[in-house]
Amino acid sequence: MSPELYLSYPSAFLIGLLGSTHCLGMCGGISASLSMALPVGRGFRLRQTVMLLAFNFGRIGSYVLIATLVALASTTAASQWSTAGLVLRSLAGVLLIFMGLSMGQWWQGIRYVERVGAPVWARLSPLTRRFLPVNHGGQALALGALWGWLPCGLVYSTLGWAALQPTVGSAALTMLFFGLGTLPSMLATGFAANWIRGLQSHQLFRKVTGGLLILFGLWTLPFLHMLAT
């Protein structure tokens, strides 16, 4: 599989940015609650910024860790079965299409995919209570690191891409750029930006971003790419 077929880091960032309205539904509530729990007064904005950055860096750090683990497993599999790369690429494309259909509110089948991670989340979610209420950046970082394991179709779609990367390091970087793409919306939600909430519910925006994610997914599918080339 030629190097140009691998997802570039800017594309990973773009997928995170386009899919960030899905992130708002999954993680936006906890991000906003970090701000609401802080006492208003002198230094509030600084404390708020520290909390939000710590939470989101913890979340993104978990994405990088998961990608590293997946890449270690997939590179081993790829060395044993020549079809492994095609299978992973097809899976990544299908998941991106599912995510686009969900974003555009045409079909919510991605919810069935998200159930795959439910057993892991069932074990980790009780641990989040140990860090609530969040009083300092260390707690926010730990909470974000746990929250990064929340079952999410968008994360799973990008993990499929990460598994296609030629090295473990490039897989981890793919998820890092994806996580950074989700950061603007997550920070804006934490700062209680009303325009983000309006954007999330805007039907045209959801359909356009959903359509773009579907195009990403179609471009990923091996047989369509082979026809194009």
C-alpha cells in the first residue's frame, strides 16, 4: 500500500474538526461542567482555562495511548496476513461513512459500533467519580484521561486510520492531530460559547459536515481508490 494512501496529519485534524459536533454531544457536557463548578471571582478565567486545557489534554492523551496500542497490534497482524491492511482500510472507511450518516442525521447506526467499547467504559466510568468535583488541574487531567475511553464512533473511525500508519509513532501522531482538531469546539463549549451550541444544532452545518465525512470514508475504501487510480 503506497504511502500517499495513508491519512495525512492535516486530514486527521480536519476529521476531528468536522466531527467535533459529535464530540460536543459526547464530552461537551462534562467540559462545560468544569467551568460551572469553579467559583466566580478574581482569577476565574485563568482557572477556567487551566481546567479546560488539562481535561482536554488528558482526553487527547488517551486517544494517543489507544492508537499506540492498536498500532502495535495491527502492525503485528499486518506482518502475518497480507490482507490485514485492506481489511483495516475498509473498516476505517465504513466507520467514517457511518459517522457521516450520523452527523447528517440520516442514520444512527454508529451507535451500534459504539457499543463495542461499552465493557471497557463500564469498568472505567466509576473511577471518574473519584475526581469529582474537580478542584485543580491535576484532577481535570486525570478525569480527561479517563473520559478519553468513552465509546465514540468518531474516535473508532479515526483509530481505523491510525492502524494503517506505517509506524506506531505515526499512528500516535494521527490521533494527536485528530484530538487537536476536536479541541476548538470543546474549549468553546467549556467557555460557554452560545454560538457553538447553535452550530451544533444547525441542520445545514450537520449535513455538510456529515457529507464531507462520508466522502472521506469513500476515499478510504480500497476498491473505490483503485478504480480512481
